[in-house]
Amino acid sequence: MARRPLDRTLDFIRSLDGAATQEEICKKVLEITKVFGVEHVLAGVVPFPGAMSKVQRSHVLLAAWPQEWAVRYFSRGYLFSDPAIALLPEGRSFQWAQVDQLLQLGPKARLIMNEAADFGLKQGLTIPLIPIENTVIGFSFAGRNLEISPQDQSMLLLVASYAVGRSIAVRDDMENQSVSLTTKEVDVIKWLADGLTRRQIAEKMSISPKGVDWHLSHIRNKLGVRTTTYAVATAMRLGLVT
């Protein structure tokens, strides 16, 4: 007999207590939501209007997103033209297919949605979470073909809420740890945050792309993360990159 969605959701919530990194949280979220066609998740605090790209990245809480899309999104300043972000303050969940009905989309907003689809982010569900006054956290589930009913959205709200709560706890634990990066490692992180490619960074440092990978490996080990996206966001949250 198949287990009920509520049972699986409760198991997921209990399992989050053992997640020691934000990447582990993402993995658990994807495991329980893959039945809906979810392939990617992203959660973050919405920064103040006009915040620079580096600040935007530092607000990321959970990211299982295509790296190439993340670089394009932040380096081109898409966040404040993103219709999904614009709808968050209204305080209700919405599927991306509804955006046309809820907003009058301008050319840049349409461009963002079309480009996201090219990276496998064709369909999505965005859930607003408002944990404290004047703070909005957006949690998005995305994939090429989602099948999410209104009843499923209630379950996904629980998943998103507990995943974000655990992510904030993990972030706070990391901020209490002492981590230091070398001057070259800080340079690598800064250039990544600015949207430079590995090859461009290699040229600036007069080393090979493999040399950049070597620095990135050390950075990820020091920060306790496995992806470049988390390395950049974590270094910024810790104040290692300004």
C-alpha cells in the first residue's frame, strides 16, 4: 500500500534535523518533491530594491538551480524585473503559468521567463513565506513538466516552511564558525559574484582554468559546501567578501 503524502511529509520534516548543510536540505526537498516533476528549488530573502548583485546572492538560502542560469540571473540584474519576485509581497502561492493573468508583463519580464525555460525552469510554483515583519522569503519549485494540484500546494507549503527554517539554523551555525580565505580565494569569489567565468578568472590570475578549480575546491572545503553557488553566498553571509 502506498504511503500517504502526509506520512511522507512528516518523515521529511523529521529528517531535516539531521541535515548539516543547505545542500543536504536541497537534496531532501528534491527527493520528496520529484513525484511532482520538481527538478530544481531556490529559496532566498528578497533584498531591498536596488540591492547590488553581490547582496542579492548573499540572500540565497537554498539553491539547487542551474549554475549558468544563476550567473546570468544575478549578473544581468534580473531579480527586480522577475515577475515571480514582484508577486511575492501579495502573500499567496502561484504557479508560473498564472503570472500572465496576475501581472501585466513588460518585455524584460517576458525575456526572463523565456530564458529561464531554456535552462529547464519551464514550469514552477512560488510560495511566499513571511517569517518576520517586513521580511519576505520566496521559495520556488521548478521543472520542465510539473504536476501540482491545489491539494499538493498545501503539502509543499509545509515542505518549504520547514526547509527554510532548517536552512536558517544551518546558516546561523556556519556564521558562528571561524573561517578564513586567502587573498587569492577572496579574489576568486569576488569575480564569481561579478559573473566572470572560470576562464576569465584564470586570465586575470594568469593561471589555467584548472588552477581556478583548485582554488574553488579549497574554498568549498573551507566553507563546508559542494557547489559554487553556495560558496559565493556563504562567503558573503560570513563577511568574507564585501
